[in-house]
Amino acid sequence: MNLPDTLPGLPVMNQTLPAPDSCPMTHNLVYSLLRKTQAPADLILLSALSTYSLLLQGRVDVERPGVGVGPVSLFGLTIADSGERKSTVARLLEKPVVEFQASQNEEYAEKLANYEAETEVFQDAVKVLRKKISGRLKKELNVDDLKRQLVELRRHKPKKPRKFQMIFEDVTTEAIALELNHGCGSAALVSDEGATILNGRIVQDLPRLNKLWSAESFNVTRKSSESFTVDDARLTVSIMAQPSAVAKFMKKRGDESLGIGFLARFLVCNPDSSQGTRLLRGSLEGDCDGYQDYLQRAKEILRTKEGYVENSKPGRKILRFTEEAKIYWEWLYNEIEQNLQVNGRFQYAKDHGSKLAENITRIAALLSCIEYGEDQKISVDVLKDAEVMGFFFSDVFLRCFKSTPEYVKDLEALRDYIQGVRDDGRRFVRKNKIRQSGPSRMRNKPVLDFNLDKLARLGEISILVAHSGMVVIDLYPSYFHDDLQWSHFCLENRVPATDYKSLL
């Protein structure tokens, strides 16, 4: 099947986040919480996607065309100052999960009490049988019938109920691995005060978190108790942190987290502050319908979990793309792959770029399942909405984490400044003027000289030197000489207009 000729290019970098046309429930949810909390819309969206991941990761997987079946779990990181209502949004979205967890804790307490009573009866029954066996053995009588009774009794030994826990915060990787192994195989690391995770115990073992994102198996070896293997587990990570907490994490573990691709797996949000604009606008009646619809949908999903709390390996429904969506996904995957090359969008963030198609696939699966149920295939429209979201959060990642070498940033900063001078209608600018009022990166003379020379070699500028030693940058080197522009420049800089000939 051939690709259509009308496929667009990748989303433009750093564009605003549009409404997801194919996902009315998600759109209405974001709008409702925007009205209810006046938190930034992108913060709300990433929080919603993370909660979708928590709700659905144990229930569904997604098939990636030509790649295979994989998890839908997301890692999300929101970087925002105190007062941006991160906690408020998180509490509203996690409300059905927290309520479900509370009901499960009550049931667990009852099951545990029954288990402890049954265990006492079992132990007494074992003691009675063992006493009978001991008596017969002393008399050298046959004990085969009693041995069969003991075997049968042990076969029905009471099983300790599983304590079903969905959300963790301050925990070690070993502890969460144990929960994934002995629980239902699905859990989430969630914190609206992200320092507890970013600067906590769990980040001491980033490679295992990478494996959990990919649903890869790993062994946990313990000296004092039984070792075990975590296999086919699902983990959601949702961190909301202040910039200072992220900066502390980057200072301590930044090189490692970028080097092994830990941060590359995250959808990253760094919203513009809404503080100072959150004015009261009258009654919100009717504006929260989207949130109520979400609560109902979340409770429907959670009710299905009750049937497999005791099952550590629940079966998952596999979500698949429509034929049209498969074609689009393959094109998108190849476009992203090509952008890992030199001069591509992800030239300096290859690890991040290589995970982007996977993250877009997971977003699409979550959106489709929430909006249309697990029996519907993922449409091309849902995939395109997921693509826009994925690239939006990808652009934030590129801005927040230094994925571009400093020398590239230097050149881009100088280019932006020069374009600003052009936009002001000017053709000539003194080199010293750039050092004085240009980007701070250009205050360093060797850095400025290097980048001016590079732009000159590329034909974007020309460098003119007067007998007096003054250096002038011509921003339109391919244009004919402009007497009016030159005279205006000389007048501004108090140099004789006749000096232009000596600059040629």
C-alpha cells in the first residue's frame, strides 16, 4: 500500500497546543479543569494523559505496525513554579483512583482477617495430623492414609490476599519491583511535589526504571529473602516539580539521566505561568460537565479491575490501528527517524527522538481507549491528535534539557539578533554594537568573531573593515550598495560617509 501524496510535514516547532478535534472527552475534560482551576492547559493535558496511563496500562497494550505489541505506559514530567495549581489538578484527576484504592483497602482488611483466621485453623489441623503420624510411627504402623491427608491439606493452604496498590511516591525500585511482582503487575510513581521522586531513593536505579518503561524483564537479587524476576510489568511515572527540584536533580544526576536515555522517555511540560490572570468569572455551572464525564469513565474502568486484583498476570486487550492509520504511522515513524540525522530536528537529541514515535503511539492508544473504548481500532484522526501532543511535549523537552551544543546555540542567538536588526529596516551594524547590546553569548570576543566568520562563510553577512579599524557588518551582502542606508548608518555612528569606499 502506497503513501498518499498529500501527507503534511512534521508539526512546526514551538507552536501552541490546539484542541484535539477527534477526542471530545479529553477536550472537554481539559476545558472543564481549565475553567475550574485556571491552571495552564498544557499542564492539565499532561496530567490527564498520565492518569489515562495509570487507568489503562494494566488493561490494554498497543500494536505498533512492523514493530510489535508493547505497553501504553507514559512517563510525564511537569516543571512549574509553586502556585501553578499542580496539586489541585492532580487531586481532581486522581480522585477516582484514590476512592477506588480506599475501597480496596477496606476489602483487603476483611480478606486479611479471614486469611489470618483460616491460617490458624490450618496450622492447628497440620499439628493434629502430624501428632497422629508421630504416634503411628512410634508404634511402627502404616501412615500412608495420614500422609495423603497431610498432602491434601497443604494443597489447600490459605493464600494471603494481595494488597492492591496503584500509586506510590517515596519508594525504592526494589520495593516497587516487589509490588509489581506480587501485585497485579501495574503501578504508578506519582508526585505533585516531584522532589520526593527526583531527589529520592528510587532515582538511584535509573536503568531499572528504563526497563519498566519498555516492559522489559529484570532480576531482583536479595541476600536476606527470596530473589525474583519482574516480568511484563507496567509502570506510569507522573512527576510535577518546581524548577529548583529539577535543577537539583540535573546537577546531581543530569549527565547520567541524559546519557542512559532516562529523561528521553519523558513527555515534558513547562507551562507559561497563569498567575495574575486567574480572575473570577462568575458561576461555573455547566462548565464542569467534561470533568463529570471523565469521572464516570474512570470509574467504569476501575470497576473492571476488581475482577483481577487477585490475578498477577491479567490478560490485556491489544489495540490496533486502522489501515489508514497504519500508513500514516509508518510515514511518521520514518520522518522522525530521518530527523535524527545531521541538520535534523533531533540531531542533538537522538535518544529522545528515537522514543518519540513510541510515545505518540502510546498517547494515541490511550486517547482511543478513553474516547471510543477498547474494541475500536485507533483512527488516523486520533493518531494525528496524538502526534501534535507528542511533538508539543517534545519541543518542551528540547528547550528544557540542553540537547543542543553550546556552539550551535551561540550561532542561533547571533542569527536571531541579526534578523531583529534586519526587521528594524537596517542593513549595517557595527561589530562593537553587537558586543554591547546583542546576545550575552556574544560578549565574548572570540565567540563573536568565530560566529561572524561562520555567517560570512555561509554568505549570510559580509564583514567590512575601515582604515580606522571599525568593523561593520553588512546584513545584505548580495544586494547592491544602498547610499541612503549607508548615510544613515554613518550619521548614527558619527563617521564620514566617504569611509564606505575604504571598506570594500
